[in-house]
Amino acid sequence: MKFPTISKEYPLILASASPRRKRLLQEIKLPFRSLACDIHEEGIEDSPSNTARILAEKKAMDAYSRSKNNWILGADTIVVLQETILGKPLDHEEARSMLTLLSGKEHEVITGFAIIDPSGKVAHTEHVSTLVTIKNLSKREITAYIATGEPFGKAGSYAIQGIGSFMVKGIAGSYSNVVGLPVYALIEALLALGALDAFPME
């Protein structure tokens, strides 16, 4: 079945209210509309990469239930340190604990994404992994960073695209993946599915 391609009149539905994901799509000028979703992220016992993909698919399906007939994108980003998933900190102490754990170490950032076609079929799922090395952080640096408020709402308690960039010693892989959406992989998938005729868009 041939579906309409993504356009200003027929935008991609982003199953997320994440300002970081919205900014990435705005920067590449991909027409989209954001639709926040509410799913339970607990209780999935699987590998981190599969967990990210499962959550991305759940988000996309939740959005499809409320906005049919469009291409839909769901995504979920997970920070993993030595097989331990670091989620979003609930308070200052949890943020301090995560940043202390990450200090001086390499960790993995995994973003899973799922694309639902306009008929409601899961057309594509994928995960992309990036390795991030954090410098040795002093207690003062950790305390000062937490005081900015930036760690909250961020998996792993930091934002690579914000103040948190001061602690990132290096990365291996996709930068946008760490922000929350692997742009290269996403565009390749949308082109392969026929959701886009060409990119960049005119």
C-alpha cells in the first residue's frame, strides 16, 4: 500500500514531548507534530537495547491510538553503565549518585526508535548505541552542576547539548543519538520505507 509522504500538510507525529527531540527535528526541518504519550516504563526485563526498542514501540502505538493516518515516530533513550540502566534522577541525591558513578568512566547511550506506518503497522524498529566518556568529576563540579537543575529529566543525570557538555571527554558514535534521536539512522529508515521521497526536503 502506498502512503502519503511526510510533508507540511502531512507531518510526522513525534510520540514525545521531549524538547530535545523536537529541537533535533526542527533543526533538520522535518515537518512534524508532537504528541505526548503516557506509558509505563517499568517492568520490562530485557537487555538495555531491547528495552529501548520496546519502549519506543509502546510510545509510537500510544500515539497512533490517538492520531491515525500519519507516520509516527516513537523513541526512548537509555544510559547504561556496566549493564546497569541509569534512568532520570528523582532527587538531588540520586543525581549525585549517578554522576559519581559516571565520573571517569565510559558508558553507553542507547536510543531505540520505532516507526509506525499510517495503517498502524510497526514498519521499522532499531536501536543505535554511542559510547560516551566522562572526565573525572570533583565533588564541587557535581554539586555545582546539580545546582543548575539541568540533570533532572535527563537519563543519566546530564545533558550533552547543555551545560553538561563540560564533562564529556569524548564520544564514539552518533552525537544526536546521545541528545535523544539518531538523526542519520532515522532519515535512512524513513527514506527506505518511502515515508520520504528525498532528503533534505525542498
